[in-house]
Amino acid sequence: MIRFAVIGTNWITEEFIHAARETGEFALTAVYSRTEEKAAEFAQKFEVSHIYTSLETFAQSKEFDAVYIASPNSLHAEYAILCMNHGKHVICEKPAASNTAELSAMIKAAQSNKVVFMEALKSTLLPNFKAIQDNLHKLGKIRRYFASYCQYSSRYDAYKQGTVLNAFNPIFSNGSIMDLGVYCIYPLAVLFGAPERVQASGVLLESGVDGEGSLLLSYKEMDAVIMHSKISSSYLPAEIQGEHATMVIDKINTPEKVEIRYRDGSVENLTREQGVRTMRYEAEEFIRLIKSGASESPTNSHANSSIAMAIMDEARKQMGLVFPADRKSGEFE
């Protein structure tokens, strides 16, 4: 059993705990929250005896070996680096950081402390994403990657009424590309690496984050088209288009159905059996890395996280979207 702590007491943390427990190798032993009331309430729900409201005390604790971080994006780097500097393995919710400068510092901390650091992007670790990887060769020369994740946010209703919640607050390095676009961008990085050129546009809201946007990415022999939005919805599947066939993926953020449609009209179903609690696979990967003594995931690798972050940085620069975290790190100067 790997002893875990969690930072963040929201619904995504609860889902991770439930999913990680399915591995049979996860034991939750500690909870951090900025308020004792929230920490105690969350700990009681999961029968945890160790709660912390001091980050320094938390990081120094001997009660856990690894930590799952689901705090606001702008706090990821600070929390992760502190924990890694005290010898803790870290799995950090996506996007792992606000920008490349923060991510580079996180990777450096992991390497210098010889601990595992992994971005918790679940989709690239699912059985159906492995099906995508294993069957790409059937498409022939690949010419286009298309992915869309546009989901109207319930918090946008509050925004339009004058209440700016975290999801639309630049202080927390949030917005459409960070929260949803990453689900389209990270698989692209895993499958095809870094593009030669990025062209991006988007709609900036008055709060200082993007509501939606589009990217056109150029590779040597193919291009990629990405759409993301928190202020409108799309129901389009993702596609990887080759000269021989096209792979159709129902949802890029959580692939559940994958098929190849050949030019002759035939269809090959590639869908694999996949558990309902999809976060289980990222927990399994992270625990495997710790137990095997590996330094990073071959899929959600430091390099792939860096490629995805570099794409988001460039897209934000072209949109004129600057977070307070960027000014603090000097990233966009």
C-alpha cells in the first residue's frame, strides 16, 4: 500500500480517492486544507485521522509518501515543489502548472529529490487511448488531428450575473484553454510531439480569462485543429485522419468508443473494456512508477507535459492572455 495525502477537498479529489482505492494499493492517511473545518469534514468522510492546515507541517509529515494535488492551478507549483523538497511523490491535477517556468521548476525539483512527479491527465492513460496508439499505423500517412472539447460551464451563468467564481478568475490561472483545451492538446503531444508552429485565437472575457478559443498547429506533414470552450458546447467527435483511413474517437477527454473508418466503407471497432471510474488508470500508473523506482511516466512524461504547456503558453501569448502567475515568474516578459 502507498500512503497518500490529498491537497484540495473538492469533488475531483473525492473522485480520485474512490478511483484510487479500486487499485487495492492506495491508502489515504492525511488531508490538507487551508481551513481546519474543511479538513476535518473531509477527513471524517474518508476516515482519515491526520489533518493539516499548515503547508510546511504537512510537507514535513511522516504520515504519507505521496500526495495528490487538486488545488487551484496557480498554486500547483508552490505546493508540489514544497512536497517534493520533503521527499514526497507528487501527482498533480492538470494543467500541472500556470506556465512553462513553473513546470520546469517542478520537474527540476522532482529530479533533484529523486521522486516521481506526474501530471494527472487521465485520458492518455485509459485503455481506449492505448487502442488509439496501437492502431495509428492502420491509417497510413497521417494528415490531420482534430479535437474539440467545448462544454458550457454552469459557473458561466453566475459569471453573467456578476459573480466571478474560480473557473473564470485569472488569479487562479483558469479559463478555457487551461481547463478544457489541455484535454485536446496533451493527447496531441503524446501522439505527435511538438508542432513546428502554433496559431491561436480566442475570446477573452472581462474577468481576464478566455471563454473559448481555437488552435491551428503545423507539423511537417500534417496539421492539427483544436477547439475549446467554456461558454458554448460541441458534440463533435475527435478524428485522426490518414490517407488510408480515419480514426473516430467519441470524446477526446474520456475516450469510450474508438473506431477506424476505411476508404472502402468498412468500419473496425477498436473499443476496449474500460472501468467506470476512469481516474483509476492514472492512479495505477503513478503507483506503478513509485513501486518500480521509475522517475516518470513514459506517457504522461515530463517531456509531454512540457510540450503541452509550451503550446498553451504560445496560444495565450497570441490571445493576449496573461495570468498574474506569469508576471510573478517573468514567463511572458
